[in-house]
Amino acid sequence: MDKVQHFEIPADDMARAKKFYAAAFGWQTRDVPGVDYAMAITTDTEEVQTPGANLPYFRPKDVGVINGGIAKRTPMMKGPSTVITVADVDEAVKRVEAAGGKLLKEKAKFGNIGYAAYIQDTEGNTVGVWQSLRSR
């Protein structure tokens, strides 16, 4: 069974959104260099440096909680979405299409940490699929 491991919240104004989530919920954010994206740290974490990656991974210390991200709003990302960890992005996309969903954004590699693609479910929701290249 594939698991939800991350969420993404779109924002028109990144600074305003980061300020809101810090004030309302006490979240911390870490900007990702070179993109309009900030990691949203929602729980106590341990920073894990991934060999070959240009950014650290903030692993939650508590079981059953996840961190997320705040991303610049795009036509594809109109509302919050979940990101589901899968063993293989290509196989997951095939299953999505066979189940009536569609591919919105092709698989892309993120440094040496993983691959991501975005799909649309049968209800019009955007969902990320993530294949990690790091071992836990």
C-alpha cells in the first residue's frame, strides 16, 4: 500500500504564506534554492544530510506525522495536494491511467533524492507521486 508522505500548499505570495503558517501553527520553513518552494516543517525533526543532494532532509521524529511544502501557485497546482510515496513513479503513473486518472506533469528527478510526477485523479484533484532514492 502506497502512503501519503508529504503535502503541498500553493501560494500566490510565498512570504505571506510562510508568515501565516508560522504565526497560525508554529511551522518553520526552509527555502529550496532555485525554485519558488519552501519546505514546511510541521513537527520536531532530525536533519539528515543526503549524500549527493544539495539540501537536507528533515525527518519527523514522531511516527505518523508528515512535513510538507509551500509552492508558488500554478495552473496545475490550484489547491493543496498530497504527495504519495511509491516504489516506482513510472509504474504508479500506469496504474493511475488504468484507473481513469491522467498524468499532469512528467516524471522529473530532484538531485539524488528522488523522482516526482503529478497526476490528476478522477475527481480533478492534483496528487504528487514520489519515488525516493534514499534509504531510511
